Amino acid sequence: MIENKDIAEGAQRCLGLLLAASPQAMLAVDRAHVICMGNQIASDIFGHDLDSLSGLSIGDLISARDRHAFLARLLAAEHQADPQASSQLLGFRPVLGLGRTGSVIPLEIGLSIIECSDEDRIIVLTVNDVRERRAAEDRIRVSEERFRRLTALSTDFFWETDDQLRFSFVSQRDFAESVRKLRDRFLRRRFWEVEGVRPVSFTWQEFQSLTREHRPFRLHTYSATLDDGQTRHYTVSGEPIFDPSGHFIGYRGVVADITDAESARQEALEREQAQVKALREELERLRGGADNWSRLPVGEALYGTRAISSSAPEEFDKLLVRYRGILDTGLEARVLKIDTGADEKLRVLAEDLGTWHAGARDVIEIHQRAIATATDSLSPLKAKALVEEGRYVVLELMGRLLMFYRRYFTGMRGSVPDARSKRPH
């Protein structure tokens, strides 16, 4: 005849084998809430060896904050009337555990009841160490908070669309009322449906085409009229979003307010145009007033000689090649912060132009042709940089040509050297 004691001992041996083979941390607790067995994974979590774990009260492994509630949960599980219900895993709940050194360990503990005999039950605890998961969640939370703070400080809008290209999210910050209203116009609308928005560097057809193909885009410029009548300028950049299975689910990107930069650019452009005009007038005045021009026919004295490109096309081509080289080396010097000798080359070019009695018209023609031929073979980004560099180089060249003429006009150097004698007749 098999005694209840034999049944209980057999059940405990089986339980010991189960705990040892389990890939999870497990502890077995008797009715007095004393640990009677555990596995190596549980030993590693709490910092106790297996021998010292046995005989500890389970309450010793739970923080003071959670100890009372946890022990009450054990009692409730022990006294369930329905044995079938009590044999089911009682869901995992968060608990702060205590390591051997008193360190706090975030855990999730689930309970199950093992009926060893009619009188004896053992509570089995399945313990999940969630420190790594909590640390990852904390990192994500910190990252999200950092993003929210940067968004609040930024003058940019961050946005997302759904798969139909309707704006589903536009970031919020302390914008002026009129700008907040503009932001609200975007929500639940497609870009080209937003009232008061006008493309500048692109067309709506081009934009719709690239979004249909789910292509990224960068620094597309547009303007928008606010409710107060003010016009502001923006750039928009975006990239497509795909779910794990590769299906397109929308776009995300950023809108940058470039109104101040655009205003500054316009002001700089106006100043440069004024400088060009002043330089042209000064060049023509000096050319028209120099002694060596007094012998020219009236028409030529008033309006300047024929353009170099038509009177000496071969020489014009040589000057063009030299100017193009100066543009390239000037851009290289600006990007790499090195001295390429561009200043000296520009001075020599200005003097050679002077000996050909070049005027502002010749300088501008050389510059325009150099930019046109250069940008045809460059990427849009490099072409833009070259155009920007060229604006400064052409002003510098005009200034140096002006200085060349001024030396002769003021009588410092006598007559202007005349390379026109080399022109074919």
C-alpha cells in the first residue's frame, strides 16, 4: 500500500527535476513560506547559492515595499477552493526583489500550486528578471523625452503622413498663433491640398510623382501665407516609411523655416547687384575718360569697344578657360580651407583683361559662360556651391579690373597697355 508520505516524496523529487531542467528561474515554497528548493538560475538572480536559498523565508527575497502585498497573494493562492483553478499559473505581476547584498531587483513573479498530497501543497514561483528590459525601456523613454525636448526647442516641424499621404502628425511647440494655425491646416490633408502653400523649387506634379514612387526628397522649398497675411519660406525633406513586411505606410520628415535666411539672401543679392552696377559704371567711366581712349570714335568712347568674344574669340576662349579654373580652385580652397593661389591668378587675369580693354560686359559674359558650362557637368549640390562661389569671384574680378584701370586713369602708370594690336584684322 502506497502511503501519502511516499506520494509526497515522489512529487517533490519530480518537482526537483522540473526546476533543475527549467530555462526560467524557479523557487518552491512550502505552506510556511519557506523556500524548500530552487534552481541555479534563481540562485544567480538573487546572489545566493542553492544551499543558502533553501531555508530562507520567501519574504526575505522581496523588498519591504512589496513584501506585505506579495505574502497576501501567496495566502490567497493557497486557499483557493477549486483545486483545478489553483493548479493554473496565476499571472505574472511586477515585484521588487532583494539580492543577497540588499540590491533591489525588478522582477515579475508568477505563481502555481502543486498538490503533493491531500494535505500538502507547494507553491512554485516562476521568476523573470526584467532588469535588462527595464533598462531598455528607460533608454527608450529617455530618448523619447530628449526628442520631445529637442522638438520643443527647434524651429522646425517634424511630421508624418499615412499611406495616403495625409498628414497624421505635425509636432507642436510654442509657435506664434498664426504659425500654429498654419500647422493645423496640414493635419488630415495632403501637402498639395493645404491652403496657402505654394511650391517654389518644385511643382506639385513632380512632388506627386516622387511620392508615388516612394522616393526620398530633400530641401524642397515652398512658401506659405499665414492668416495674418505674412508670407514665410520653408524647406521640406522626407523619407518613405515601410513596415517590417516591406509595405509602404507613409512618409516622415522635417520642415525648416528659412524665412530669415531667405530675407538675408535677398538682401545680400540686392547688395551684390548694387555693387555690380557701381563697378560697371566705374569701369565704363574710367575706360571712357582715359587718355588712350580719347582717340576712339565717339560711339566707341561712349559705349565701349566691341566685346572680346566677337573681336578676338580665340583669346576670349583662353580667358574663359582661365576663369573657369579660378572658379574651381576657389571652391576647392573654400571647402578644404587651403591656399590654391586663386587670388594671384585672379589678379593676373584682371590685368590681362585690362590690356584687352575689357569692360563689365566682357567680365559678365566670361562669368556667365563659365558658370553655364561648369554646372552642366556637376551634381545639383556642387553646381549650387559653384554658383555661390562665382558670385564672390566675379565681384572680386571686377574690383581688380577697376583697380587696374584706376592706376592708369590717375596718371600713375601712363597709358593702358593695349593687347588689341594682337587682334587679327
